[in-house]
Amino acid sequence: MSPRRRTAPARLAALALACVLAPAPHPAAAQDCGSVVIPTGIGISAGADITSFNPLLANSLYNTAAAGMMFEGLIWINGRTLQIDWPRSLATSITPSANGEVYDVKLRPWHWSDGVPVTADDVAYTFNLIKALGPSYAGYGAGGMPDIVQSLTVLGPEEFRVTLKRPVNPQWYIYNGLSLLLPLPRHAWSRFTLDQIFQSQSEPGFFQVVDGPLRPQRLDIGQDLVMTPNPRWEGPPLHLSRLVWKFVEGDGAALQQVESGELDMANAPMGLWNAVQHLPGIRLISLPPGLSYDEIELNLRNPRAAFFRDVRVRQAMADAMNQREMIALIDHGHGQEIRAPIPPQPPTYLPPAMQAGQYPVGYDPQKAISLLQQAGFSRGPDGIMRRQGQRLSFTYLSLAGNAGSAQMTVMVQDYLRRVGIEMKVREIEFNQLVALLNNPHGDWEAAGLGETISAYPTGEDLFGTGAFANAGGYSDPEMDRLIAQSTDQPGLQGLYDYATYASAQQPVIFMPVGSATILARARIRGVEDFVDPVYNYYPDKLYCPEAAAP
């Protein structure tokens, strides 16, 4: 439906973008590609400008993608199993206490780009920054951070201990909370004030001390970001001299630039699916589904759309959506239906009933009409439902420049009108939309967005009362209780109960998500491994069969 929002540096740090420590299996003939030029959002959705390099302040996947190539995270999640891959993680072990209250962490030897060792002091520095930032921290509240932490104690250069204020589900805290403590270079940053760090988040010169594979060389807002290899990176070798993120507006422009050679790869525009099947010198590479979903976010604070507060209205909207038809027509069959906050693939954390296809909502227009009638609505002369003189009508903010998003918007508009709901559409740029959603006093009514979720997909950051990513102001005591159950009690039952209730509540209207297909020029190989289902990026996977021209 739209480009991806964040949801927090947990999707950056906990998923450890580009944290590949084992040698990459390139053919012996792999050569240097020279400059590799790609659009933002590759493998995800239509891109937007990168505006921040600071992983604590990144509020979109485009920003976290850049920061994730600069700073390593504690743990690396296998995107196909959603389990920790320890040989590829900066942490070598995490040992929780029996009640999930204390966590001892050991780090592998690692170095910053200036040769200084990465230590537990850097982790403690990150934690202190998170506390100082407070609600300005982009991941505030995810994994309970930082308020759930009683203390962080450095036990040695490569070991630290985190003590929480109460016992919790260890798997939840490791995946969603502890993982946020990616080391940041204390020796390079500590001479700056918090305000200086905040004001420098878009300045490449501030971010020359990194421990990931790349560092920023130049950023031109509206044009591109140029990154170059970290010469001291201790991971596998890179086969490129520059990675250029080009800020491209619109599917058509990206396609034209792949054809002309200006871009080495781009997302295949679903609106031009037939046209891109047999382009000379260009390969189509299908990726597995990502850990994400599209959504219609609803502003429950806005009195003009107070009808969204009625769960029957939200359920009716969900029941009106023919998700299977959307996937067939928009994504050419490459996608998955989403009716809960946990995508069906991989099924690692999906409730058993949902694995069997049983959800509280589903495509049923007659049920949708009945729900609206139960809520006191009846059709007016124009076919739109009314209650106490108010038409069931709202304005929807749609992302500009994406043909697939535009097609889905038209289909959603039609599905809703069939059951008596009017959806008016206004196009908006991605960064403008993010600014609106981050304003708790914004007067928007509904918006199309994509949401990425944590590798352990509880909802404390999404649907908890006052949660940082809860832009629509959803609040429900039972949801809060079930979220707390999923985070506090060991085992998966709490997670199952939360997902089932969220599916029935539809705090946002969960929408299908397409699987990405990439157009790649013949000179670039390893594209299928460049991005994975949890949106880790691996620049070391890219190589060229022949050396780039000097």
C-alpha cells in the first residue's frame, strides 16, 4: 500500500542489518563491481530520501537501512526462521536468569573503523543516550526500553549485565529489548552534547567512526547518498567501491533508469508487470515475503472520524476487503493475505487457528453491511451509510508516485463504497506523512502505510496505550493486558492471544502485502541474497562476474 515506516531501531539493531561474519560464498571469479547504484526501498517498496544516519533517531526503513550498514547490532536474526544465528551475531552469548530478570551478555572481539575496540562501555553509552533522548528515541517503548531496565553494569571489556525491574518473557526481551543496545562509539561521540548529536544526524562527517561494512561519504537530500567501504571492517570482503542510494520518485522512473544503466537494480513495478518480463540484459529475481504488512492507519483521536472508535466499523472495513483479489490483480499472485499483526510466513509465531486459515475477520461484504447496521448506520440516498446525520465518510492519505499503491487505493475505495463507506483520497509524500503521523495533534483521518514488525512480534510498540508507533491513538484495556501477557509470561500462548484479539479489534485495518521482485542488470550478481525477509541488507553479497571498467 505504501513505503514502509520504521517500527523502531529494533528492526535495525535487533535484526542487525548487514551483520554477516562468516565468509560469503562468492564464486572464485567474483570481481569488483565499482559503483553499485540502487534506489532506496530495494526489496521493500517505493523509496524515499534517507534523512538520518543515527540508529537511535531513524524513523523509516530507508534511514535504518543506511544506519544498519554503518553500525552492527548485538544479534542477527535468520530472516527465514526468525531465530538467532549466533555465529553471525556481535554477541557470542546471552544468558538470562531463570525468571527472566537478569541478562549476562558477552561480545566477540570487534573494532571501530579507527582501530579502537568495540567494548561493553560502548553498549553502556548507547543505553545512556537512549535514556537521555526519552520519547525522542525512535524506538521508545519497544521491548520496554528504556524504562524496563533497572541497571546496566559493565563487567569487563567484552561483557555486561542488564537487570530489569521485573521478570519478563526472556525471548521477548532478548529479541525486542536487549537487541536495541547496539554499540555506538563512545570515544568518538562523548565530546558532543545530546543536542549536537541530534543536530548532526544527517551529516556524513559525524559518522566516520563505524563498525559496519560501509560509512557515508556524501548526502544530497533529494538526490542521493554515497557510501564507501569501511577499510577496517572485519566481516567478509566487499566487491564494490561505492554503494549509491539514489532517491528515485515513481516506479516508471526507476524502470527507465534500470534500462538505461543508471540503476543496477530496482523493484519491479507491479503496474508494469507484463512489460518487464523480457527486458534485454535484465533479470527478474523474486524474494520471499517480508516480515511486514500493509495497513490503513486510523486516527481515533480525530472527532471528525469518531466512527472509527466503534470496533464494528473497523471490522466491517476489514470484511469488505477482497484481499485475494488484490494480490491477484496488483501483485500478480505474489503476496500474502494479512488479517492480523503477525504475517502468515514464516509461521513461527502464528496462532494455530490462523495457521489453519481461521481469523475473526475475512472477506464477507454482507457481514460488513450487517455490522454497520448493528452499529446504527443505514444507507442514505447516495448509498453511503449514515448515523445521526453523519455520513460514514473519511479522507485517506495515499503515498504519491507508486502505481501499485495507487491501484490498491482505487480497489479499497471501491470495496468500501460497496458496503456504504466513502473514502476520499489525497496524495502525500512519504516524509510529509511520517511527520503527520508523529504529531499526536495531527488532524488526518486515515493513511496508507506499510509496517515492519519485530522478529518476536508482540504489540507493545504498535497498539499499547501511548506506544510510540501507535500514531492513531488506539487504546483498549484488554489489548494492554494481552500485550503485557505476551511480554511477561514465558511461552507463546500470550503472543497467540494478543494476535487473535488484535485481529478481531483491527486497531489498524490489516492489509495484504506483496512479495518483492527485483529487476537487476546482468552485471550484478548475489541480488537474491542482498535483502532478506526481515529487511537485513548485505552489501557483501553483491559481486560482478567481470571487473568493472576502470
